[in-house]
Amino acid sequence: MNLSNLKPAAGSIKTGKRIGRGPGSGHGGTSTRGSKGAKARSGYSKKRGFEGGQMPLQRRVPKFGFKNVNRVEYKAINIDTLQKLAEAKNITAINLDTLSEAGFISTSQLVKILGKGTLTAKLDITANAFSASAIKAIEAVGGTATTC
């Protein structure tokens, strides 16, 4: 054995298609591109969203509405929920850490306390925002509503 009689493994070397070199090659005529149409032409590149001349989806479906980039999204928690939390944990002060430990909010969420339900426990509540009815209900039982 020497370098002059080395050969590649059987089936590992394939000859490339000789496209467009006459009928004897087996790839003459349309050169494996099918018959006519844009895909048969040179220089064809499909544009993003092109649907063969049909009105594309992004033009058929209209835009609507308005997204306010300055919108502040609050997680709403009612005072009856706070009442249940205070009874269950036997606490008098509720803040964002207490609510996240209880699983009501994630640490990144802003909280707004709403006035649905009744509050009987005197609570010192710290949150990002309060509704007017919630402040009235909290102060009626002698608690405090502090905005952080």
C-alpha cells in the first residue's frame, strides 16, 4: 500500500449535478426548476410575507387600538382579602413583602388596594396606591393607609 493507490470509500464521493448542460445530462430543459413562474427565473428571491400575489396577512388584518406606553399596571387586592390574611397570619401591619410572602403578588408587581368587602381588623397597610373607598374603610376601623 502506498499513496498512489489510495481511494476514497465506496459511495463517499458524488459527482455534482450538471444543470443546464443539455438533454444528455438528464437536467437539461428546465434545469430542475419546473415550468415557468417566478421561481423558474434567475434573480428570484421570495419577499418576507409574500403570498403569491394574494393580499398578504399583514395587510388583510387591520391595525386597531392604542397602547399607552406610560400605562402603570397595578395588581388589585381587595380589603376583604387583607382581612383574611390578617386573621390567618395574626398580623397588624401589611406591606408589599407580606403580600409577596403570602403569594398574592410577585416582587416586581405594583399593588393597589381596593375597597370591596369589609374590614374589621385595625391594620397599617403600605401599598403603591389606594382607592378612595379603601382609604375610607381602613381609616374607619382606626388603621392607616400609607403610599410607598
